[in-house]
Amino acid sequence: MGNPLIPGAAFPLGATFDGLGVNFALFSAHAEAVELCLFDDCGRHETARHRLAAHTDGVWHGYLPQARPGLAYGYRVHGPYAPQEGHRFNPNKLLLDPYARAVVGDYLDDPRNHGFAKDAPHQADPGDNAAIALKAKVIDESFDWSGDAHPRTPWADTVIYEAHVKGLTRCHPDVPPEERGRYAGIGHPATIGHLQKLGVTAIELLPVQHFLDEPRLMRSGLANYWGYNPVAWFAPAQRYASGSTGATPLAEFREMVRALHGAGIEVILDVVFNHTAELDALGPTLSLRGIDNASYYSLTRNHEYENFSGCGNALNLGHPRVLQLVMDCMRYWAGACHVDGFRFDLAATLGRVRGAFDPSAPLWAAIAQDPLLARCKFIAEPWDIGYGGYQIGRFPPGWGEWNDQFRDVTRRFWLGDGVNRASFARCFAASSNFFHAPLRQPAASINFITAHDGFTLADLVSYEHKHNLANKEHNRDGHSQNHSWNCGVEGESSDPHVRLLRLRLRKAILATLLLSLGTPMLLAGDELGHSQQGNNNAYCQDNEINWLDWRNGDADLTGFVAQLLAMRKQIPALAANRWWSGQADTRGVIDVEWLNPSGMRLEAHDWEDQAAKALMIRLSGDWLILVNGSAHQVHFHLPPGKWCLKLESAEDATAGLSGQECTSAARSVAVMVRDAAVAGIG
């Protein structure tokens, strides 16, 4: 392309088509020169090279008249290669625009993609990687959003379903083969119908921003299945697109969102802004490292990478341009793609200011004042692996946080020991010890038992030890403390007594999760009985270990989850999103009462009894939850009134129900409603 490059504009960053040409803008505070390299449609052959002569406030920019969408491009950035000073410039390496809306090519584990010389890490590698480097593609895709409306589900009514784009539908028999494991598969009526049947209101998708397989995994014949290895935050991952003629990843993603919204289901994206696919100092040079390493990454005083994530680097959110990158990215997904919220992986890293976590970090303030993002849902994974990295309860008002305290206490209550009724009740009441703070509501506690990281629910009651040999790390990876119980047999069992006990425990745990105060999160597949064969770190298993087996799904368990979620909506104490006081309101109704099996209020000595694992929880006066976490039957004396059984987690869980007396089965939950209230709830 022989057209001359004119100065253009420093805003917006990235490649922007205006109908007449394309404006290119790239931030690099320490670069000495920047070259824009253009390629053919396949990204294999360089067709032109232009020097970006214009330079405004650290942004290098230029405008190419008559350039059109579909143009593939990359950058060569000149400057010192001086790792000891934080700089890793190497113009021999073609670099991917961090604002790329689409990516051309596949990443190769090739020495040419490294910025340093093979035997001398402190010297720049002279080899050119343009032939194999990832390139960005200029896009200008309109989309007909007519009729689309954000569900705007209140936090009080939100039920989250965490899922993987591929794993959710890869084996779904009712989804067309060409759509299975794709964005289209999630938007298919069969998938949406299942979500509606369950009663979930939001699907939280594991990373869909363009990510790479780590070189180590590639050499082992494995892949990064989860997707926590980003390289292009604005580009939907192409691996989840159908590849149909004329279709694009962006268009198919938008169609999925529109279909989910049509069913009243919100879309929350799991986003990774704590590190990048460039990994540690020996990782590849793909984008930010070669554009301006000292600005984009958090470095120590010795100019080494901070590593709060365990992945080798950490983005420098304290830099205004890096903060801008994250904000621009979220605005793009919320505005151009209509997503409803974001869950931040290792969010403590994003709140670090000069290395330490700050509850008033710049990112939180930027989000709060943004008119587009302020209406989205935000969820933090409130920890990282760095010093002072556990920050549960310290995120801003309006945010949700993954509550691992709820996870561990609930697991130990049902599957182990050492948990008294006080600890159980505290978690059941949305962990008020962490979240009951000014301007925060119970929904801030994202309650979960299982997530993508760890055992599935089926494995939680089938394995006491991790079985991760398939990951090819000699079973060293993954957590060793899972608070699980195999019910006497490690792994699969044909023993009917073991199978019955496992089912009973799963139902009791699900009842605890879905009837607790706070925002429940369900792991996709738990309602089907999905097992990962004891693998509690299946991040690299793109196979049947992770793909949900719909043909053999447990319909009874699925129906049980649907029952619980339908019931949840009927209980005022759970639907109001207010902290429980235990006091009567103006109508004389008490939101929560904690009772012992004799029907008396729990006293101080009752709360701390480690051996006592049975209690009754009365909600809104009309609902009674009988909890028996012990290994034996427990006799309950019910409060005054006539009570009707609505749900039980075990067959004949409340044998001998007569008047005010009943016997509850071991390791079970039963829910009753006062007869006087039955007519009002149907």
C-alpha cells in the first residue's frame, strides 16, 4: 500500500476506521521510534512499512487514507534493550496491538518469538519473527441490536452459573454439531432452555478474550483450556467461533449475548487483567513487553517483574495508560458487546498501589464514576498469591466477592468436622463478619461450593485426594486441602449405599448453597453430576474431563436444583437483600430465628458445641429449614403451628413427621412451610 501516512490523531488508541481510512495510535512512553507494518490478508507477507512520526503525550499515531477493514498490521518499536533498566525494546520483533479487535495467526512456540538472544538473556535477539508473529486486523463490524435489552437483574435476585464456552455444549446432543463448544452453542435454545429450567439469572463465562496456550503446555501436548493467559483483551477468542463463511468471532459472540438477553439471562465475563501471556523474563515478546515494558508491567526496584499471580508478571494498574487500557477494554465489551458484568481474576492484584492493596485503588474509582460501567455487575476474586494478598470484604460497595469462607466452612460442616453451628450460621447469613460494612449488602457475598478451580460437586464426595496425573506435573499441581470426603471409597463406586450417601450429601450441600443469604453461584455441570475423575486443577484438559456429559446427566439432581431456586424466590428473608437482624419488623415478622432441635433459641453454649451439627433455621416466620449435618438421625421438635414438607434432600428425610415432632435423617436438609402460608405461595 503506497499511500502516504499522515499525522492522524492520538485518540482513540488502537486502529479506528472512519469510512475513509484508518487511524493508528499506540502508547509507548519510552520508545524512540515506532513503525507500522502492514501485511496481506493472511498475515504472512509484509506489504508496507510506515514510520509513525507524530508523537503526542506518549502516543505514537498516524492516519492511513483509503485503508480498509480487513487490513492486517503489527508494530516494530525502537528503543534500548536494557532489562537492567526495565526496557526490552527489540525492533526485530513484530508486536501485537494491545487494542487489537481481531487477531490473525496462531501462536507458535518458536525461539523467534523471544526478544532475548538464546544464550544471552541480556542481549536482544537479532532474528526477525514477522513471518510467525500474531497480527492485529482492522475491523468495522456493525450489529443489529434492535430489541436487545439488558436484563438488569437486581443483585437480590441474581443466581450465577459459572461455565466454560466449550465445555458447556461440546457434548450436548440437542445442539447442532457445528455449534457445539462455540458461542452459538450457548445461544442455542437447548442450552438457554436448561438455564431457564434451573432458574439461573446470569451466566459467568470463563475467559473469552483472546488467549494463548503456554509453551510448556504445548510441548507436553496439552492446551490452556480455562483461558487465563490473555494477549488481546478486545478480541473475542477465535477458538470459540464456528468459522462459518462470513461469520466472525465478534458477530457470533454478539448473537450469543442477544439470545441470552432475550431469555432474561445476563452475561458476565471472567476477565484477566492481572498478568499477560508474555509470562516471566524468559517468556515471549508478543506485545506489551516490546512496546513499553517499563510502563505496562509492575517492576521491582531492580527492574524485575512483580509476580502476584504466579504467572510471571503483573500489569501496572498504577500507570494511567495501563488503567486506560483496562477501562477502554471494559467499555468496549459493555458498550459494543452488551455484556452485563465482569468477574476479575485475582482482583487483589488490580488493587495494589506501589505493591500494597489499597481499598481505594484507582481502578475502583475509575469504574465507579464511569456512566456506562457503573450499571454493570462487578465481582472480585479477592485474593492473589502476593504478600497481603487475601482481601476478602475490602472491595467497594456494590461489588460482589467470591466467598471462599462459605465454601470451606460448608464443605467441612457436611464432609468433615471442626465446624460448630456458629461458623455454619455465620456463613449461611452471608458472612456478615466480612461483608456487613457501610453501604454493603448481603449480595456482596458470592456464595459457592465449587468453581472451575477445584473438585466438582460429584468429586467432592467421591475423592479425598487429587488425581491430576493427566496434567503431566506428577500430581504436584492443584490444592491438597480440599475438605472433601470419599464416603469410604476413593473414586467411582458401584456400592448402592455409597452412591446413595453421595447423592444425599450433594443435595444437602446444594440446599445449603441455594438457600443461604447472599448471591449463589453454581458450577456448570454440578446439577448434572459431572465428574472430572478427581482432577482438581483441570486447566489444561480440553477433553471429556471438562466437557459436560449431557447424555448421562442426572435429571433428578437437575430437578432438585430447579426446586431449590424456585423456593428461594418465595422466601422474603432471602429475596430482600437485607442483613438479618433477628428482630421483629413492624408486622411482627422475624427475618431469622436460630433454633436447636428442641425448638428453643440457640444460646451461647449451643453455638460453640463442636459435636452438635443439627439446628433449625426459621426464615420470615413461615419457612423452616431443618439441618442435620451429623452421622445419625436427629429428633426435631417443631415450632408452634402446622408445618408442611416442601423439600427434602434425602428419601424420607423427615420420617415420622407428626404434629410438632419429626425425625431427620443423617446428613440431610429438609424445608417446611407453615400451612397458613401455603395458599399464598402455591
